[in-house]
Amino acid sequence: MKLNLLFPDFRMLSKMKSFVLPIILLVITSTAFAQNLTQAGFTGITVPQFLAAGNTTRMPVIFRASLTGLTANTAYKYYCQGVTNASTGGAVLDFGTTNSGAGNPILINGAGTAIVNTSAPSLATSGTTCETFTTDASGNYTGWFGFLNSGNARFTAGNIVYPSITFGLASGTTVGFRRALDLGITVLSFSTAAGATNGSLLQSTSGAAARNFSLLYDNVSGTGRPIAVGLIEVFTSPTTPSVPSTYLATAGTWNVIIPNAITNGIRRIENRSISNALLGCANNATGTWPTGSINTTVSTNSTTTAKVIATADAGLTTCAGTTLITNTGVLAAVNTIYGSASATPTSYTVAGSGLTAGILVAPPSGFEISQTSATTGYGTTQTLTQSGGAVSSVTIFVRLAATTLFGTYSGNIVSSSAG
């Protein structure tokens, strides 16, 4: 028997190395760039237009945003600060660098049960130096984030500050990503003087629960970017932020900075939960709130004598008078033969906000509706249950009932709520 020993062709291995090495270098380079600050995959949903300047006048900067393009169903540790992308006014060209920014992160857990701030951010300890979020099945996450301004020159009045997020896998402490939000926030300095970059403290004591968020708009419909977003107190903290001397920190209070001149003033205040449900709101069509005639179109109060909106004007526990029910879609004609319901129902969607009761949906005579499916759950009415003051988009199926007699039927489907 003849035994043949096969030896590798070292010439081939040598050739292979020349191909393997560039691939390894490419992977290392890609990892390094992932840690640089990029303005991608971090999209603002509810972002205030203004934030405060000053080391002894620190204010919460709260915003709601979405992260995209991550690994599905994965936990990450993170913290947020503020970055700039200019070289004037004390700003820094942070984009494209390994800078995470400045300011003290406010750590908001996904359940809304704990909100703290830290002056020593890192990815070391969740709940102390950072917080944790978990992506969904698509590799995305949406939630509330925050930080406090500081004495850093980035927070100079007139600068545009972009919220940033520094994060990595929750299983370690290594920074994997630095991202800047797609929307910037203008810095205001507390001042009694008029000026485009000057602002004053506005505050109130509401009936809202702690660790919710107050959103202030210059229109009664709550559209566009809010002028300010505040944190509804109180929240625990391992460090004491250097807030303005008149800052309110008792249960249900909120504090924001607003420009000293706003054409419309503050016309709507919302109370939003950690899940973004609308729990309460208050509207004022003129921007001058009735108790004490608090005019928010012009302010020269700085921080020493804050403007205070009375609890009676903005309790934020309900949205009385501002209930909104939205019907979306175009109904197609349906038909049937007596004794059988319509084989092909038509459908539309119903949603609501500012609710204290469910939505009752009632079709005209001869029709029946379902919120369950196209084939089951039909009745002469349907009640859509509200949660947190809102009804998410619900599909309503419509058909002619089996008992409907021969003829032509039409009319309006009415959606109503007791509150």
C-alpha cells in the first residue's frame, strides 16, 4: 500500500494572505468610524425649540426621539448630552469626532419609574452613570431622553445645540456609537432684556404625576415643534443640579425657559406620559392665561421672578373641551342578499386623543360594524376603550346586516365620546 502525504502549497497561502489582510483592516476601520459622532439614525419626534444657558441656571432638556438601524431585540446602555457643529460662539465642531458633547445626562428608564441625572457619565452602571433601552424586532427604539445644560461654552446664547446619544451593548462598557439628533435647539440666556437670544423662566404647579412631561406650544392644536418641554417633578438624583434659585421641585411642578418675545405666546400645555399618551392639557387662545393675566407673548422676568401659570388654568389632569376624534378612510359601497350579511365589508379607522371616556361608534340603520375582524364581532354599535386619554388607530369594518330588507341604505357613522 502506498501512502501519499499531501503538503499545503505555501505559495498559495502567501497569495491568500495578500487578500485576507485588507479585509481585516477594513473591519477595524469600520469599527473605529462607528464611534465617531454622526448625524444619522437618531430622529427627533418631540424636540423643544429652546434650551437654557448657564452653569448655575441648569434646566432639563427633554426630547422624544427614535433610534434606528440597530440589532433587533437587543439591550444597549446609553447617555445623552449636547453637541455643536460650529467653531464660533464657543461652539465646537463635534461632528465626525469622538466627542460626546457637554452637559449632565438625565437618565430616563423605559418604564418611567426612575429619572436621575449624573455628572459622571459612562457606560459603566445602568441607573447611575447611564441608562438602558432595548430595541424592537426591527432594531429600533423610541423613547424620551434628556440632559441638563452646563457652563460649557457650547451652551452660549445663540448657539445651536444638537442632542447627542452615546451608547453600546448593555453586556459591556465599550462605546459602539455616537449619534447626533437631526434637529437642533437654540440656546437662550436668562435675561430681563429684550432680545432674540434672551429668555425667562415659566413655571406652574399642576396635578400631573411625577416623571411625566410638560409640552408647551404656541398654538392650541399642539402642532409643530413645542417651544419648550419640561420635566414634571419630582425626580431622584445622585447629584444636585445647579438650577435657578426660583426653580420649583415639588410634586407636579414644571419649569421651562421661553423666549422673551413670542408672537403667539404659550397657547397649549400638554401632560404626556412615558409612553407619550396625552393625559391632560390646557389651552388659551391668546397666550395670556386668565389667573393673574399671565402674558406669555412678552417676558422680561429672567429667573428672579418667574412667570407662574396658575393651577386653575393648567391642572393638566384632563383635556376637557379638547377631545379630538379622527376618522380616516373612504368607505366603499357594500351590498348583500337578504338573509346574508355583506360578503365583502368596507372599513375605515378611528382614533382619539384628550379622552376621559371611550369612543362610541354607531352606524345608520341597516348596517352593523366590528372592531374585531372582517368576519366576526359585529354589532349595532362598538365602544373603543381609551387608555391614557387616547385611542390608538382602530379599524372599523362595516357591512349590511343579514336582516336588512331590500332597499337602498345610506347615512352617517357617528363617533362620539362622553369625555
